[in-house]
Amino acid sequence: MTSVNRTAHPFDKSRLEALLNRRFFYAPAFEIYGGVAGLYDYGPPGSSLQANIIAEWRRHFIVEDHMLELDTTIITPASVFETSGHVARFADWMVKDEETGDVLRADHLVKN
């Protein structure tokens, strides 16, 4: 069994993202128009990877555990959040790390 030297090459998130973008695993949706945060388009290798992950998920949960599969939308109208009380009751304060550019929930930052 081979062991992995985790300190040989420090992880660089920006280099990984640049590689995935260059090889078109994914790209920001509507990038030529400025993009939309959180939405992505998958290229050929990204689509294949996604299909493999979904197939494995289905094999495990649907075939082995006899669960039922649903496919629903992931975009929710604002009226749903207003009616459910999410808008009135939830306020997650977000902060941005000026050095790394990471965006974090303030309550998680304080807790840690």
C-alpha cells in the first residue's frame, strides 16, 4: 500500500480552479455576460463526472436501499421564501476575508 505525502505539494485552490476551467470541467453560467453567482455550465469532462456521481448515488440509494427518486427544481421564487417565513426570520450575516476572498457566515466565524 502506498502512502500519500500530504505536505509535498500544498493545496492551492486557485490553481485547481484554473485547471478545471482550462479543461472545461465547468465554467460560470452566462460568463460572457458577466456570469451569475452560483450557476455553472459543465463541459464534457464535468458532465461525465456528474453522470458518474449520479449513477453511483442511484446505485447506492435506489437499488440497494430501495428509496424513491425525485427530481425537482433548484431555483425557488422569492414568494416561497417570504411565505415560509425564511425572509422574516433568517438573517445570516456574511463577512468577506480580505486576504483570501473567502465569504463566511459570521456566526460560524465567531463560533470557531
